[in-house]
Amino acid sequence: MVARLLLRAWPRSPAVGRGASCRPLSAGFEPGQYLQRSIVPTMHYQDSLPRLPIPKLEDTIRRYLSAQKPLLDDDQFRKTEQFCKSFANGIGKELHEQLVAQDKQNKHTSYISGPWFDMYLAARDPIVLNFNPFVAFNPDPKSEYNDQLTRATNMTVSAMRFLKTLRANLLEPEIFHLNPVKSDTDTFKRLIRFVPSSLSWYGAYLVNAYPLDMSQYFRLFNSTRLPRPSQDELFTDDKARHLLVLRKGHFYVFDVLDQDENIVSASEIQAHLKYILSDDSLAPEFPLAYLTTENRDIWAELRQKLVSSGNEETLRKVDSAVFCLCLDDFPIKDLVHLSHNMLHGDGTNRWFDKSFNLIIAKDGTAAVHFEHAWGDGVAVLRFFNEVFKDSTQAPAVTPQSQPASTDSSVAVQKLHFKLNDALKSGISVAKEKFDATMKTLTIDCIQFQRGGKEFLKKQKLSPDSVAQLAFQMAFLRQYGQTVATYESCSTAAFKHGRTETIRPASTFTKRCSEAFVREPSKHSTGELQQMMAQCAKYHSQLTKEAAMGQGFDRHLFALRYLATAKGIKLPELYLDPAYGRINHNILSTSTLNSPAVNLGGFAPVVSDGFGIGYAVHDNWIGCNVSSYPGRNAREFLQCVEKALEDMFDALEGKAIKT
């Protein structure tokens, strides 16, 4: 999803938590307690991961100007070129040298981590819509397992199995295999586990396997973003053993780990969830969850009032819970309803500050909504995939399973908050703002059924480049211009790598889009195919550069951060209106592909933009788009569909329909 934040205190040892050694298996490999038992320790490669490179300043300037070219007229481009020249020969050169020197002194991390972390935790906008995305699960293939209680129990147990497997260092390390026949084998694993952690990455590299950074994973559980004046803080308490459950705006907690840190029996978890689902209390008059939708400074002030009103211990239970399970009391009507519900809901039944909320609707439709400060999509998607696989292939309970005969009224604690008039007023104001904002958000989606990955690969085209080209054509058709476009790319192949930006709008896509949209009859299908091929080739180059830490966005950002930190006057390059425009990402895009994913989505990152979640499947293309007033998601998707139809026509040698 749109890449956001990161953690301040990175673990430097192979431990998963800060300074904590991995927990030993308590009594061998108990059935039902773990997802898997990797013979290669989870964090085996962490110490030897390569460091995120700082690009050469001249490369960054060259790439920046290439990205600016399609967005500017000739006069604007000449001015921006001049700013870049002055920057590269003057203050930019000094800042770059300082950044390189600073990086050499901090070999345990990456040059982007501290600045990236600070930037996002210092953001004062509400995190709902502005930062938090969602990813929705496909239904359980066995339809009877989509019963809300059954699925909630199975997903909770699977999530706890993930937690235990991770903490016991038994989770398979995250590796990108270029040649799985050689590297994703028992033989390789048996050999590599004996290679010291300080060298293990090189052993994987020799067989074309690339281990990924896993330092974010420990923040998945027992973690919350705490509102603080000026800059928030990430809180983790991995000693807590309880789950937080929200239903109808009420808060409940019960232990999901026993005193020996084993998962409580599935039948007990099922009994406790059944007890919560049977609570017929009316929704609270002042639902506390609205406060997590507020501006961060306002929420920080209200949280302080909550603490001083005698709620500190209760808040601690919310903050330290392993995760937040949200049980909704209604079924999902369609994909648009699903997106609205999982992205923001009605504000009463989510704790948006938790590292993630696992949401399960009345009909078993499920999603993960996550806070972006602690990490990126790589960790969340791994968790998501493992939970889906385990809960569907090794479910802890069946629809016929009977809940344990246990007294849930004792085991389950309903949390009560003491609210004074100032807090009640704060909740009411937060609700008004939330409701007003949500009314302005439009979401729509399409499923383009004419073809997908298989067809495009036969045409020797990158599927991602074709999707991105469709967005460029669509915006040109709808609004007559080419605008700043953001596609996030993971740099998890490096130690404490975060993300880099791919800039899909290029001189190639602009020329190709204009040919398709404005003058298709002037070009033969062969010429149109050739233009598409040029776009695909350039897009693949940009993607490769970004994944290798060779984009320009993070480097320029780090230099700007350094100038500000040192009290240096902001260089002219950053005051250039063109720099502001290219960072005003009207098209914010992100792709997720997995057999477990139904769809994902997020809000636009600017008020006049689109938030575009998409996936190119084997034989179809899915696209989920959000917009605010002034932009029209439905019309944009119609233009995306037209662009895809035109490109598929051209690839099949057919004339473009005007």
C-alpha cells in the first residue's frame, strides 16, 4: 500500500523484539501452536543484509529532471534545470557529502530510516484516510467456514500461531527467490543454516536468492501509535497476553496466551468471542474510538485528559493488546461497501492507532486495516498470507465445533472509560468531523475481464507498466494533462530499507498517451505497439532502479531533512514550484498481488487526487479508486477501462475505436 513509516529503535541483534532474545520452544513443537518450523532461523540473514546505497548526486539530479520533463513546459523546465545545477555544484554537494559521512557512522541502519520515521510520526493530520490502508481477504473457500464466529476464531488462532512462530525464530525467513529450483529447497536450507549470520546473505546471493529485511516484524503485535504533541511515539509491550475486541463501540479484552505463553485453546477463544457477540448492550453514547480519527495534536491533548481522569490502566490494556479484532454487526453488500467499511467504517468500531485491526463482518468478510507508521506492506502482506493459508488449510475450529464450557463472564473483561464533559465534547466534535469527511470520499472499482498477466507477458510487456500506462491515458482523457504520479516500491532487499518511489509519468508515457487519446487514427497499430513497448522498457528500468535504492525521491528527501536538522536555509531547489508539484501526487498508486487478497485500497494523498489500488491477475485486472469532490473516481475508472480496451485492441492489431 502507500508506503509510510518506520520505527526508531531498530533491533541490532537477530532478536525479533528490542534487545530481547528469541524465546525458546517451551516443550518441543506442540501441535497447533506454530505455523511452521523453519530449519533456518527467522532472522538468520538480518546481520548480513547489504546496506541501502546512497545514489550519486549527479544520478539523482538526472533522474529528477527526467521525471520533471513531462510535467513542465520548456520555460519551467529550464528554470528547474538551473536550480538543479546550482544545487549540485553548491549546497547540494555539501549536504550529500555530510549525508554520506553520517551514513558511514551508522552502519547498523539505513540513511532513510530516521528521517522517514520522524517525518511520518510528526505528521499531524488524522491517520484514518491520510495514512492507513486496508487489504481485504478472499472468502474461505469452504463457504460454511465464513460464519463470523468460526472465521473470527480461526483467524485469531492463526494470527497467534504467527506471533508464536515469529518469536520462536521458527518463521521461514522472507526471501525473494529468482531461481527457486535452486534456492527454495531443503538441501539449500540445510546448508545455509550452518553459515554464520554475518555471511549468510552472501550464501543466498550465490543461488540468486535475496533475503529481505525483517526488522519491522516485531511491531506487528502488542503495538500502538500513541498521540503526542508535535510527534507521535510507537509503543510496544511484548509481555502482554491479551486480545482487544471491539464490537458496537464497546471494548473487551481476554487472554489469548496462557502463563507459559502457549495459545489458549481454540474452543475457549471461540467461547469468549461467542460471549462478546451475544452482548446485547446498546452502542455507547460517546464512542471513544472516534478520538483516534482526530488531528494528532488534538488527540494527544484529549488522551492526556483521559489519563488524568483515571483511565491510564484501561488505555494501557488497549495499547498493549496483541492486536485489535473488530466484529461488525452487518454483512458486506458489495465491493464498494467493503472498501468504505474496511478503510474507515463508521468510526466507532476501530482503534485506528493499533498496528493493525483485523476486521470481520457479520458474513465473515475479513480485512486487515493497518497503521503505517511502524512498517510497510512487506511485513503486513506476509502476515496476511500466512493467516489466510493457515486459517483455511489448518482451521482450529469447524462450523460444528462446540465452544468450551467456560465462564466467559469472568475471563472476558469489558473495559469502561471515565469520561468528563471535556472528553464527551471532544468525542462529539471528532464524530462531526469524521462524518463530514467520510461523506466527501467516493470509492469505485472495476474488474477488466479481457485479459491480464498471461496475455501481456506473451506480448513481452510488463503487466505493471500497462496498468500504469492506463492511468496516464485515463487522466489525460479526463483532465487533458499529465500529472505527478507515485508508485511505491519496496527496498526491503537492504538492511532497514523502506520504500522508494517509481515515477510512472515519463516522456514515453506522455507521448504514448497522447497518441492513443488524441490522435489514434494517425498511428498504425504497429506504431502504437512500439510506443507501448518503449513505455514498458522504461518503466521496467525505473522499477529496477527503485528496488535497488537508485530512485531520486528518498535521496532528495534525506538531503532536505539534513538541511533542516542543521538549521541551513532551505536550498532553492526545494522552493521551486516544480518541486512542490512533483511531490503533490495526484495519482497515488500501489499494487498488491496475492491469492489471499480480494482487494486493497487507500484514500487519495492530496485533496485533488486519486488513490489507486490495483492488481494485475493472470486473466483480469482489478482497480479500486478513491477520490474527493473535484475529482470523479467513477469517470476516471471508465477512462481506465477505455485505455485498457484500446491497448488490448492495439496489441491484437485492431483499430482503436474513437
